[in-house]
Amino acid sequence: MKQQEYLFDLHEDHIEWLKALAFYEDELQILKNRLGEVSFKNTDQAIKMQVEKFQNQFLIQKNEIDYLKHYINQDEKSITDEILSNPTASDRRKADDNIELRDRYETFITLFGNLKEEFNDFAGKNL
């Protein structure tokens, strides 16, 4: 079953998500910089393996941010097209919510938080 939301509410969610993703991109860069510090200060092979693991995880998270931004912008374009095609009472019209995208965004937030916590524990022990 499809869930419908007001166009304005969908637009507001998109704006909020894009701002949050920009924040996570900045945070990811900070984590990468700290990872570089850990790698520079440690020559132990076990730590180098952990560094590589985090490098891969950070790359995956960056790809997910790019994916989410792309599909959020696509949804936003659909809303804009809907309003432009029929501007009458657009503030009271509803459209299908992209539940898959919403779920993927929320999953990203959870996984990013877990990764950040795991990395901070690792960096705290190895810096």
C-alpha cells in the first residue's frame, strides 16, 4: 500500500535530508582525516588492516550519500513537475511518498552512526 503525503511535506523532508547529507559528507571528511593520522602514527600490520577496513567503509558511505542525493533530487524534480503541471491547490495536494528512499535514508543514518562510533573507539585507542 502506498502512503501519500502533502507535496509541501515531501519537499520539506527532501530539503532536510539534503542538508543532513551535506553534514554527513563533512563529517566523513573529518573521519578520513583522523584515519590518515592513525595510519601515519602506526606501522603495526593489524592496525593497517583496520585502517584499510575503515577506508573501504568510508568509501561505501560516500557512495551511499551520492546515491541518496541523486534520488532525493529526482523525487524533488517529480514534485516540481507535478506542481508546474497543475499549480491549482498544490498546497493541499498529496503525492506518493517514496517509502524505499525514506527507509534507505533512515538506514543510512543508523549505519553511519554505528560506523562513526566504531571508528572513534578505534581511533581513540590508536592515536
